[in-house]
Amino acid sequence: MPKRRKPAKLPAEPLEADRGSYVLPPVAARGFADVDGRRWRLARGPLDPRRAKRLAVEADVMSMGVHYDESADRWIPRFLPEAERPGAWLEARAGYAVDGLPSYLAYEFTAEDGRVLLFVETFC
């Protein structure tokens, strides 16, 4: 039986944009606040593909990729409607870079209210 992966060790407070003019993306910052003000903290990842596939259906929210909002000076996750989630996961899972490595990494974030977010970071 394979060993269970330990959850990511989290800092007492999520890291903020205290890095000069560069703002870290959500995974590197180990947390972020969404447009509704909800704080999300990195719980574990990168995830095993089987767990990510399960979370694509069971998680409260799923995000696929981010864009940088210059006016807000932060990275904004792109949340997917529930109907698009299984197809988006299959698309990410099927995509491979030229060298044969996966073109995505999946992470699990949690909010203080217990909600779970599957965050799929995609690469070109």
C-alpha cells in the first residue's frame, strides 16, 4: 500500500504581496483572496492525478488557470461553472508538453469556512 502524502506545511498567515513590485501567483504565495474576499490557503499539492480527478467532481470550487489583473495588482483565478469541470479536467489531463511531461499541476486549497478548491495550474 502506498504511503499517504503529508499535507503541505502552511505558514501562520498566508504570504502577502510584500515582495516589491512582483506579486506571486496563488501557489507560490501559498494562498490568495478571491474577488468575494474569501481567503484560500494551500492545503496540499501537487496532487496525485486520481485525487485531482475526484476533486474535479467533489470540490466546492474549481479553478483552471489564472490571469493577472493589473488594476488590482494581483493574480485572479478563473473559476469554472460546475457543468464545465469534468471536461476541463479531462482537457488538462490529456494535455502534455512537447517533452512528455504533464502540462498541468493540481493543488488543493481550503477556505476558513471549510470549502475546498481544486486549483489546476496549467502550462504552455
